[in-house]
Amino acid sequence: MIISLCRVLKPLITQDCKNIEYIFVFAWVWACGGGLTEKDGVDYRKDFSQWWKGEWKSSVKFPQKGSVFDYYVDQSGDQIKFEEWAKKVEVIDFDTQKNHQMNAFAIPTRETVSTKEFINTFLNVGHPSLIIGSAGAGKTQLANDIVRQISAKNPENFAYSKINFNFYTDSTYLQSMLEAPLKKLAGKQYGPGGKIRMIYYVDDLNMPQLDPYNT
């Protein structure tokens, strides 16, 4: 948890930090409870939120509405405060008459907005991210949208390579896929070229692992 806390704090305190206590509370909440979810009918995130609001004794208080995970630290104004992630949800303009492809769009929600915010922040400071969830939760679509947006907005700084794992994936295949988009720069140095940083996006990371039935 301490490592997670430091990784959340690092990119936040390098920005124009107006109140370190707000940043620390926000980072501590996500480091401790960010991985919680609902299981067997018990919403552990909700339980954690209720516990936090009741036990945390500080001048930094989350709004009573919703949970502690519904808010981010807004430093855009003169006064620092907690704002709902919902305010960052953008409206998607989808029009079949313009030949828009549905699979090219990821419909934003509070959860996807917060996840994208963290992953984008971690990418900028070189920290890897792992998206977990049950089958059909939208992990692949979310990751596709994140890397597409980053490379589109900053083509001079970022490029990405997608690697799909399957039952037959082994170390040799992985190495070849990692090396494929790279160029020989100088001597034994390889890279994507220029000042571009390569983002490796690995999909279906768990597929090569055998299950009890060897399927």
C-alpha cells in the first residue's frame, strides 16, 4: 500500500500543488481502496467509503453525497476542493450518417473517466498499469481508447504497440513482439525512434496460464 500511495502521489505533487493534505487524502483513499469491488453481494468499496468517512479525523472531508471514490481533487480554481468525476464525463457525438464505427467509441462513465485519469497520469511518469475485472467488463475497449487518445494527442511523444496473448504465447513470441516496433538506434540501443516513448499494451494477460483442466 505504501508503494501504491507513493505512485499516486508522485505525479500529483509534481503539478501545481495548492494543498498537499487534499492530495494526500485523495492518494491514500485510492491506494487503500482503489482495488476493492463487489463480491458475493458485498460492496467492499461502499463499506470502505463509509468506514473512511466515519474514521478519518481531519480538516479534509469528503462530501456526504456518494462515496469517496466519486471525487477527485480540483485545483483549477483559487480554492482547492473535491469535485465529482461525473463533471469530467464528456458527451459523445455518434452519428451513423457520418460513417462512425461503434467499436471506435468508448462511452465514458464516472468509473472509466477516473480509470483513464490514473492511467494517463501513470504513463506520463513511466509507471505501468494493470486493468483487472471480470469477462465482458470492457477492459479491452477502455485500454484501446486510452492508448489511441494518447498517441493521437501526442504523436511526437508517444506510440503504442498492442500484443494479444493467447494459449500458445511463450517467452520467444513475447520477445519478438516487443522487438517488432523498435529500430536500432546506436550500438546495442533499440527504441521507437526520436524522442518517442513506446507504450506496450498487453491484452488478455492471463491467457497463457493453464487452468486446472488444461484448457
